[in-house]
Amino acid sequence: MKSLLHKDKKRRILYKNYEEKKYILNYFYNNLRLKKTVREKSYYKLISFPRNSSHTRARNRCVVTNRPRAVYKKFKFSRLVFRKLALQGDIPGIRKATW
């Protein structure tokens, strides 16, 4: 399980390193006023970046259990951990609904 966590961290670091470069190259590639050769060069640079530098490759994971599915973005907990902590009263402002 720790290997998956390390992979995810590496992906996030790669994304952070390449984010600005990708933004600039995408601007050049999508700008129709530039010459075609400039746009092609920017495209080839874009596709030469590592796959893991894409933000979609990063996965939301639970902080406690490292579970990849059913993670609430606001709390960064999986549904199982969230329920457990909420019932114990460890998350302020959260309680079981009654009506």
C-alpha cells in the first residue's frame, strides 16, 4: 500500500514541476495567430513530457487509510473513516442526522 502512496506523491510532484511549462506551451499551441511551425514545436514539446506529469494521473486518497475510492475532498477521508470519526464526535460540526 505504501508503494501506491509513493507513486501518487511522485505524480503530484511531477505535475507541480511541469504545470507552468504545460500552460505556456498549450497557449502557444492553441493560439491560431502564430505560425504553424511554432505551434507544431510547442505540440511536440508537450507530448515529450512524462505521462505522470498530468494532473489527471494523481488520485485522491484517504489521509488515514490510503484508500483510493469514496474520498470526500473537503475532509480528505474515505467514507469509512469519515463515518467512524463522525460517530465518535472527532469532526467538529458533524453529527448524525435525525428528523
